[in-house]
Amino acid sequence: MSQSLNIVIVGTAYPFRGGLATFNQRLAQQFLSDGHHVELITFTTQYPSLLFPGKTQLTNDPAPAELSIRRAVNSCNPLSWISVGHQLRKQCPDLVICCYWMAFFAPAFATIERIAKRNGHTRCVALVHNMIPHEPTVLDKLFAPSFVHNTDGFVALSKSVLTDIDKLGGNQKPKSFSPHPIYDHYGEPMTKAAACEALRIDPKYDYMLFFGLVRAYKGLDLLIDAFARIKDDLPNLRLLIAGEFYEDEQKYREQIRQAGLDDKVIIRNEFIADSELRKYFGAAGLIVQPYKSATQSGVTQVAFHFEKPMLVTNVGGLAEIVHHGLMGYAVAPEAPAIAEAIRDYYTNDRQEQFTEYLRLEKDKYTWDKMTHTFIRLHQKLL
């Protein structure tokens, strides 16, 4: 093992909910397992309520007892950014990792980095989920370049993000690609029978799962259109939609009604807690991500954990992970292509074949590979 480092991860974490918080906490746990000292600094205020479309930003899950998490950053208060920067300057950690996913947080992260590095010792690296988001705003051009300028190096979860970093001024800075590791803390898989009983759905049907927050770029409308094209060919197939709607649910319900799919679609419009994931993935035979734009997706890595074949669209970095025809499908973000892949999967009973390949691929996406990427990048910056 390399020399033990003092590491601070700045980003969303408990008591905030969601995949990004889960990611940061699992990353911190791996650094601890590797023998490093780790602290997480998260928000006192993450999104102002005006900018948050969901029901709540907070989780009901218990705090991860083994992690040190400090709430200190108010995304709307520059004084808190300055304060955290000065604390880190005095604390003098070896590595500060800012977990970046949208430009709204760029000024806070840039300020913290700029001040922390004044000690001449601390190196600041960005873990970049999205450099240019799925739904761009004017803030991306206004705020993101400053963050890139103040960051010493970058770890991106998809190769397309590396290109986006270059576009914003990071072409001369050290960068590494490290694919999204597999979420491996959701418990053992459930049998389909047990999962369906827990969800109170009929186990006699085949279920494909659309999982996660429902936003326009995720292409649920494409999936509904695709399902309508093959409903008569696959009468035993049902669509399970599990996730909180961040836009008008009725729009989708009307599309479902007009497509004649009312009795074939189950909607659970709620944020799915970590403890509930195994039920939904246990019930499903195919995980469908019909995204119109993407970088990478945590849903893909949950599917890996539960060894569930996937259908993704060939946008962003999704096709880098899902090998077409071997463990699932990577198709054009168009309803006919999605429909044909679903038809092929169920008509030709591909589940066992794809699942076997998934098992062979899982070792590529372990968390220690990501932590080692950060350590190697830190060594380059010395």
C-alpha cells in the first residue's frame, strides 16, 4: 500500500439523500479500508428550496456510523465557502476531493480550493460526474471555468467527461478516467418471487424496470413509445417505473393511456430508499435506461451488483460499460431501436446468457480501483 494520506472529500453526504451522497460515502469507506484518514465535508444548505423539484433533500436512513461527516458548506453563502477554505488551509490535508456535478456549486468549490491550496501542501482534485450537465444552463459557461482553473487535477467517471473538461480549460491539467464502481452495499439479491411479494405485484409477469428520478433527459417517453410498439408481441411484459418524478407525472400517464398501456405499467412515484432497491431489482428481468443524454449512471452499477442485464442508449459513456449483445444492449436513443432490443431480449430468452457475462465483468468495477486512481493522480501532482 502507498503512504497513508489525509483526505477530505467535499460534496453531498448524509443527511442528504441520493446517488451522489451514496457514492461519496462509499468512496470514503474505501479510502478508510485502504488505510487513509478521511473526512467528509457536506452542506448545511445544498439546494435552496426554489431550485429543488423533489419532495425532500434529506434521507430517513441512519447515519453511516464509521464515517466522519461535517456539515459546513452553505451553497448560497460565500462566507461559509471562505470559512471552510481557511479551515482546510490550516488543517493541511494531503488531498481535497471536490465532488462536482453541476455549475451551481462551482463558485463554492472554487473558493474552497483556492484558499485551501495557500498552505503550499494541499492538492485539490475534482471527482467529476458531469462537467456539462444533461440540462445545461448559462451557469455552465459563467461558473464552471473558474472551478476548472482552481482545480489541480481531475478524475472523470466517463471518457466523454474528460473531453468536456478540456472544453472548459482543463486540457493542460492531469486527468484520469475511472469508471463508476459497482454499488455493492445494497444487500443480497432477492428472488423474483420474494421481490414481487414485497412489492405486491403479480410474479406471473415479466417486468422491465425504469429506475431513478424521472427527468426529461432520461427518456421515459421513449420507453413508453417503445413498449407500445411491442405490447401485442409480448403480452406477458410489464413496465415498472420506480422513482420520484421531477416533472409532470400526468404527462406520462396520459401518454400511457393513449398508448393503451394502462394495465401494463406500474408507477411508484416516490424516492426509493437504499433498503428498498433490492426489491425492485429483484422483480425485474431487464433494467432499461433510455436516456437522451448521459455521462454515466449509478443505476448501471446497481444493476451490475444485482447481476441484471441492461438496455441503455449509446449516449455519453453508457455504451462504454454495457457491451452490446453480450450483457445487454446499447442502442440509438429512438423508440424503434429500444423496442427491437426489448423484443429480442424476451423473445430469445437472453437473460441467462447476459447474466453470465455480467458476472465476468464485475471485477473491472471495484472501489479500490477508483481510490488507487486518486492516489496515483495525487503522486503526479507532487
